[in-house]
Amino acid sequence: MSSIRPAAVAGTFYPGDARSLAAEVDDLLGGTGQPVPRLGYPKALVVPHAGYIYSGPVAARAYDELAAARGTVRRVVLLGPTHRVAVKGLAVPGAGAFATPLGTVRIDAAALAEVRHLPQVVQSDAAHALEHSLEVQLPFLQKVLGDFALAPFAVGLASVREVAEVIERLWGGPETLIVVSTDLSHYHAYEQARAIDRVTIARIASFATDIDHEEACGATPLNGLLLFSKQKNLSLKLLAACNSGDTAGGKGQVVGYSAFGLYEGDEVSLGEAGSTLLSIARSSIETNLFGKSEKTASAPWLDQAGATFVTLTKNEELRGCIGSLEPARALGEDVAHNALGAAFRDPRFPAMSAAEWPQCRVEVSLLSTPKPLRFADETDLLAQIEAGEDGLILEADGKRGTFLPQVWEDISDKRVFLAHLLRKAGLPADTRLTRCKVSRYRVVKWKE
């Protein structure tokens, strides 16, 4: 398995050069709205596979759910229907990697070896050579996850249980993500398609396993995923839905798209999470000050990637604030690191002393993924900013500054807020905002 399967639909379904493709995926992910920060990520996704101009916004909404999975998910099991070459069973490639303009994704040979003995698993390079249902997912996965290995299946004629058996064998733990690629109805008039797709979406939400190919072109892998997910008691959430008449096509004959996330276990309580993160921050500082060390908190969600700020106040006045704007470390590690930064490395303050520590209080903020704001001029920018809710990042000329949403408590005027942010970034007061990149994020915060 040393050959590389080249990109077959680059330049048609999505941009063919790396710079344009990266920009388009960034734009699609940036346009998914501003959700509150969340803990955990889906075990499985259902995503559409048309050209990005048509289904890209729906797919991006699903992939946006994976922000916390970067660095944890190392294997993606990807299943999609065959469109060009008929095959009996689930076809794996002989290639050792799949290429896109963003680089190569290695094939997980060990994962494929786990299922090769199953009679429904066959090898077919022809089934994969021109297949777009799998390929169009890769740039999103490359952007969101970074480094990962791929177990791709081009699914032809197979039973629901045959698909579910392959998924079961490769289910794994938090390191494994399952992705099923499917569109919904094809080539009906706009309103008729909406009615058909509403029924299909409801059937997916009820874990139906008899969805047919008129309802979803990827019905075979979809039914298999839904069967096994129901057995595993996963929860399911509709993330987005529309059709090509809502995006870039006419309304005479449309194709439907939807995105779902499937989740294992109970949702992490934000209240419990806050208590744990505050304890981690305080313990990190006290270990440095006094040498005492308490038992380290342990929970699966602390291992997910996270971006946090730790703010210290002394007698209600700022005493230090350091943080991360993008997830680059495990959440628990990020809080511990930023707590030390706020106490001992904030250049605005002297290092924390043991004597003043009892007068200090800790606040931890968990950030959502920053999303760029697209604006025509200053008036447009001001109209988009939500005072009291948005944390802002401002960048220009290699300089960057951010204000957490908490800063709105002291600066309520949007223009004044931006003027202070320019100053914090080290930029001249007369810098035109149209020259700047402005992104926003939301936070969940906990304070002692």
C-alpha cells in the first residue's frame, strides 16, 4: 500500500489549489454561526457530499462540531455511496494515502486489516478512483482535525447488518470518528423536496434503518450507522438542513442536504466543569507558591482540546489575565498553564506573592472557536458586533489583540471598545478598521 490516490474532483466540487481551498473551507467554517463554547464532540457525523457551493454550508456546520476533537481524534472511518463504479460490499482502496490540494491523508492500514477478513469487505481501486462522496469530506477533516489516518469505504450493494458490522469493528474510543456521507432527495421541485426531506430527517432522527435511496443516496451506509448507533444508545442532533435551491441552484430541480451529529454518553454539566476548572487553576498557582500539590482532576473531557483564559482579581481589581485564543492543548493543561501565566507572567503586574494570594479570586473562561467577521466598512462592522456577548480579536500588520466579552462591563460603546482594542494590539489609533481582520468568539465563564 504505497501508492497515492490523487484528488479526482479538485477544481470541480471544490477549489483545485491549496490556497483557494483553504480559504473556502475557512470561510465555510467561519460562516456557521457563533455557538456557545461546548464540551465534548460527536462520535459520528452524517454529512452531505455535493460541490461546496451547494452543500458546503451544511457540511461545515457538522465539522464545526469537531473543534474540540483536534489532537484526540486520530482515525476517521469514512463511508459513502458509490456513484460511478458498482461494487458488491464495502470497498477499500489499495492505495496508501488519499491526496487533496491540502496534502495527503494516510490510509489506516491497521484499521483496514481488522475488517479485511469480513466477506462484505472487498478491495477495489476502481470504486475509489473517481468517487466524490468520500473525497469532498477530506479538506474539511484536514482543516479541523489536522493529522489523522483514514479508513475509507466506498459502499455498494450491502445489507444494513453488513455495514453495521464493519462500523462495530472499527468503533474504537475517543480516538475514532465515524463519518457517513449522504445527500437527501434528488431532482424534485423545491417545495416537494422540502416535504420529502422533512419526512426523511424525522426518520433519521428516529433511528430508522429502512431509509431508501430515493430518500438518501447514501442510504446503505446511513442505515448501518443508525442501526449500530441505536444499539449503542447514542443521542442524535440535527445540525443543519437545506437544499440546493437555498444555496446556489435554481428551484426547479433541487438536491437536499442535511447534517447530523451523534453523541456518546451524557452531556457534560457546565456547572461541574466550571468547578473542576477553577480548582485546576487554583491548584496550579498554589503548587507554584507553596509547593503543595493536590490530586489532579481526571475526566475524559479534560483531555479534549480547549482554549481558555484565566483572570485573577485582587480586591475586585484586575491582577492578571492570560489565555489562549485557539485550542492547542488539552483543556485541563491549558487552564493550568494559563493560571500560571496570569499569576506570574502577565507583563502588566509583578509576579504573584504568597502574601497577596489569599486576597485574590480566580475566573476561568472557556472560548468558542473564533469566527471571522466579514464587513464592508466600519458601519457594517459595528452593526454586526453584539455588545456584551462578543469577545473580539483584532489583527493587522502582524499585531494582534483581544478583549474578552467581560470587557463590555467597563466599555459599553462599540467604537470606544474597538479604539481600546487597537491600542491593546499596539496599532496606531488612526488605523482603518477595514485593514484589520476582526474575529469574534463567545465564552462560558466561572468565577469563585
